[in-house]
Amino acid sequence: MDNTLKIAVMIDADNTQLAKLESVLQEINSYGRIVVKKAYGNWKKQNLKNWEDEVKRLAIGTVQQFDYVAGKNATDISLVIDAMDMLHRDRYDCFALVSSDSDFTPLAIRLRESGAFIIGVGETKTPEAFKNSCDEFIHLEYLGKEDFSKNSVVKTSKQKSLKNINEVEDTDDFEYGLDEIHNLLWIAYEKFQDDEGYSNVASAGSYIKRAKPDFNPKLYGFDKLPDLIEAYPDRYEIKRYKNKRTNIVAYRCL
């Protein structure tokens, strides 16, 4: 990702974790330069009373939105209006939508259709529709943890491996969605393999992120995608080599 990207961060205060706010900004900063930081909410509500000190410390602008009708959230509409205004100013390359609310799915789709890069940030419970409307989706629960793999909620069994990529067994791996990752690795292998029958792991990783924006090897207990692949020697063979002083990791399906 081009680190000169100009990023607008838009935070739905009603649907994110205050304790993770600094970690969210640190993560988004790795994509480019944050030029706008705004948090939206009805700051008179009791559940937002602790936000003041943190938004001041992190230099986040706040937008006050009263609830005109009980039970209705006008904050979402306010955020959407601002996002569309900002889109038409044509000053931003990327929008980061910090919320676990699926109501922002149409907004993400519309911004993306206009050519903007979309980063979603929310809890793992965020509906798939919102996740898949983003170019990248970051899980709040795993930000700010030094030892991600040990704290992962996803169970893995590195000793278990399957000989047939299409074979489904009743294992922890399949229970927690690794079957989908194995299938995507198979598709990437078929699509990107070279003359020697190997596929570049970096190319496979990029493909998987496009197909499954919330993909992160750490969700499955691995630091990197090559570690995940290497944990299944009955499925994959790994090859490492240098190409013009660049370290290449490739794999092939068995």
C-alpha cells in the first residue's frame, strides 16, 4: 500500500471500543497519512461519557449528533453525509470506517465504487456483508496484543493435516473456518503457479485478502501465511529462494 495515501478516519462511537482507539489509529497509520480523524456520537449519552479525555489526547475531532427520536440512531446518517461530502471534495484516497454496524455496508460499497480504498475496523461479530464491502477489514479484538497467536480465539491443530484439499474432516481447523483458507490457497495455486508448479505465497496472500478482506493468519494462530502453509506438510510443499536479493516463499499443493 502506498504510504502517501491520504486517509479519512470516521469513527462510529456507539459501535467501537474506546480502549482500542489508539491501537486503531496506529494500525491505520501503516496504510498512509491520516489527514482527518472524526468521531460521531451523541456525547450527552452516559455510555460515551468516558470518551472526552481520549479523543482530546488523540486529537480526534468530535461531531455531536442528538437523537431526534428515541430508538433511532441519527449518528449513522451524520457519518454517511460527511463521508459523501468528503468523497466529492476528491481529497482523500482512503476511508477507514471504524464500526461493527452492518448499516455502513452501502456506504462502504458506494465509496469503493468511486475508487476509494476502504478499510473497515470492527469486532469479529461484524456481519460478513460489511467485512466483504471493504478492501481490508481489521478485527478490533486483536489490536494491541503483543502475542497475538497465544491469545487467538481460533483453535488450530498444527499436527493435523489433510491429504486431499477437498476432503472435509470434523476437526477444530474446519470448525473455525480453515477449510475456506485451504480452498482459497488451492485456487491461488491453480491461478498463480509457475512453470515448476509452485505458486508465490505473496501472490496467494494478496488474492486471499481480496477474496476475504478480514483474513489474517493470526486469527488461526500463525504469525504469517507461510507458517500456516508449513503447518500442513501433507497438503503443501514449501520452497524458499532468492530472486534479485528478494526472499521468495513459494508453495505447491500435494
